[in-house]
Amino acid sequence: MDLTHCKLYRLDPAADPAEEARQLRGLGPLVPVELPGGVAAWTATDLATARRIFGHEDLTKDPAYWPALADGRVPDSWELIALVRGAGMLHQGGAEHRRLRQLVSAAFTRAPIEALRPRIMEIADELMDQLGSTDEPVDLRERFAYPLPVRVICEVLGVPATAVSELRHRFERLVTPQEGATGEADIRVAVADIFSTLTSLLEVKRTSPGDDLTTALIQSRDAGDRLSEQELVETLFLILIAGHETTLNSITNTVHAFLKNPASLAMALERDDAQTWGAAVDEGLRQSGPVRHALMRYAVVDVEIAGVRVAKGDPVIASLVAAGRDPGRHENAEEFDISRSAPHDHAAFGFGAHYCLGARLAKIETEIALRSLFSRYPKLALATEPERLASISTNGYQSLWVHLNGGEMPEASGETIHQVNVGTNS
């Protein structure tokens, strides 16, 4: 099947992700879609197909294999350009990907990540102490789910938390398509600002090294040809944004799922053990994972996937919301249920060689956040239905307003979708 002549399902950043997922699954396991900007791609819509493309030997993350990007049909101003092109490990394949990944992988293995548990618990307790016991509604996303992973990843990197907060609007801009944006809203301006700030930050770290991951990366760069300056900057960028964005949305989404499913919350509070809270984390990742669509792989040769011919050079993505709610893998797949026998049966962190390096850290942070939060505030209740983030790549909410000590939520008029207005949201 020729992608250029297919009827494309248009992916709308403002669409409800769950409804979009249901429609995509109804069209087949591998569906031709249109991304913002008129870019055509294939998307996997069930778990088996998603895992197949993540681990497929004839698909690569290297955008050099995407003819439309190489010949300029996809311009530098494309709204999602920063998510599909770069010198970091996210956009490399084969030996280059292994080289870059190896430089940071030791920091994210089990022992050093498990060693962070006490510190993550301290940060969670500090944030809840700051929340106090007010009866006024609190934006839990802003006051708890956001600062927790930001502080953790910045401590791992040995950089100030302002390294993220100062770039927050720019990071948000990368995942929110705004066709025809100009001035400061131009995606190229956002990318340039991010890399300028990170380059300056690296210069500061060179004069003030420490026992941290950024110093280790700088030493690899300065020791020879193991890491170029561009690779260094992009590696720092990737760890900073991936190190908080996924966890932020994982915490927020799972808290919301618990509040909409009091039976699962009651079970978690009654059992209150590591196994139960761990299952809750995986169930949140499955049912309401932080990634909407995983971008982007390219066919190195013509290949058949799920009975569909994917031509050489075609881009392939995965709808992780659809894959997570695959009815072929889970009974009542749309429901949030922490008692499932296999809640970990999802692809929220990818699969294969590009499996998320920070998955273990993200899961521990989410587990601690959930257990600490609901233990401190067992009567936590929604103050209002949250507004969804309008994004192709991210599945999350703009805010999560709650009553810490219980309260009545006004009659809902239906879930709304909110497009980020960069420059006014914080």
C-alpha cells in the first residue's frame, strides 16, 4: 500500500486521546495517518504491533532515512521537528545509538536509581508540607507532580532546578503543535533558546564540576572524540526533558484515574504495600500513559508489518494510548483497575533498543508520589474536571485542581481540551 495514496486519518492534537485510540483500532493494527503539517505516517494501534515496530530490525530512529526530511518537503519550521531530528541518542540507530546510550546508562541502572528512594521520599514530603492542609483548591500538577521529578533529575545531573523552570515554556512549546506560529512562538526560536541556555549551563559546569552526571558527560566530551559538543548539549537536553515530562504526566494521570475510580483507591490504601502501589503505577501507564504517540521510526527497506506493506523511507509511529487499551490484551481495557493480573503489559516506555533509560526512575518517582500523596491526603478529591493538553506526543492535563481534604466537585459539563498558550501558562 502506497502511503502517499492512502486515505489518511488526521491526528488532531485537540482530540480526546481515548476516543481517537478507539477509532484508530477500528481501522486496523497499522493505520495511515496525517500528522500536523500534512505529514503522512503509519501508526501502530495495538500492543503487538507497537512492540513489533519498536524492535523491528528494518526500522530505524535515524531521520537520515526519511526522504521527505532530507529533500526539504518537511521543513525546518515543521511543528514537530525537534522531536524527530537531532544529534542525541533519541535520533540515532545502530552503533551510534549504542555509543551515546552507553555514556549515560550506568547512571540509570538499578543500584543508583534505588539509592535515590530516600531522597525522592524527602522531596515528596517537603512538597506536601508546603501544600499543608488548606481547604482551598490546589493545582496538584503545578504544586506536586511537576516539581518532584524536576528536582530529582536536576540533582542527578547536578544542575539547578532553574535549568528546567527557565526553559519550561520552551519545553512545552516542543510538544504543542502551532501551525504558522511566528516570533517567539516559532518552533525554531524555542529550539535555539533551549540550546543556547544549555550551552551556557555546560560552560558553568566546566568551571564548577561535581560528582554528577553532567560532569561525567563533560569529561567524556573533553577527553576526546567519544562525545561531540552537539551530542553533549542534546544529551543534556534529552535527559532534562524526558527526566521530568514523562513522570509529571504519569503522576498527574494516575492520580486523576484513582480519583475517578474510588474502588481501586480504596484497595490501594487498604493493602498499602509496595506490590500494590507498583501495580497502580503500571496500570496508570497502561490505561493513561504519559505518551500519546511515540515518534518516529523509518523503514530502511520495504517491509511488511501486520499485513501492511511499509515502503522504504516511510515514517512509522505508535499510538501508545491505543496500544495500552488494547482489548485483545486486557479485559475491560478502558477501565482503570489495579487488580489486573498483568498491568505491566504495556509499551509506555517503548520496547527494544530504545527502551526508555529513565523508566525505572520514573516508576519509582510515581510510586512514591502516589503512596505518599494518598497516605497524607486519603480524602483527596477533584475540585473540577481537568483540561487536557493538546498535543500529539504527550498525554496529560494542563492542571489538576483538587481538594486536599475532600470536597464536592461541581456538576461536570464534559471533559475539555486545552491548547497551551505559550507565554501565559506556567
